[in-house]
Amino acid sequence: MTWQNHDFDFGIQALQKLAKQVGCPWLISNALDVNTGLPLAGGSVVRVMERNGVRFGFMGLVEEAWLATLAEVPRSDVRRAR
């Protein structure tokens, strides 16, 4: 899954707690926490899976305008990955 804007409505800590309960990978490949340099809210940059000998790569991308919709995350706390 990829984070969406309303996933952040209760802050990053609440989101990280919820993500652990869900138990599936959360992807956000191009938005980083400026304090840690890691993907926002503990997401993963990429996920590779293999099925029947075929490898699939997944990434979650967000657009710049999306960052402005995060109610509980100041834009200054996020930077785009290059």
C-alpha cells in the first residue's frame, strides 16, 4: 500500500502504530522525513516479490502537491527524494 493524505490525520506516530497492526508493507519512495532521512512515517522505498520465478518491484510515489494536503505533517518536515 501507499500512504494517502488522510492516513496522516492523527499524526505520524498514530500512523506508524496502525501500520504495524495492519501487517503489510507501506511504500513511499519519494518523500523523506527531514529529521531522519528515512521514508515518511516508516514506510519502505521499494518492495520486491517473486511469484513463479518472476520478480516484481513495487514503489509508492507521491506528487509534490500531495505533501500540502497533510494536515498533521508540516511541509518543512518532509523533503522529496531524488
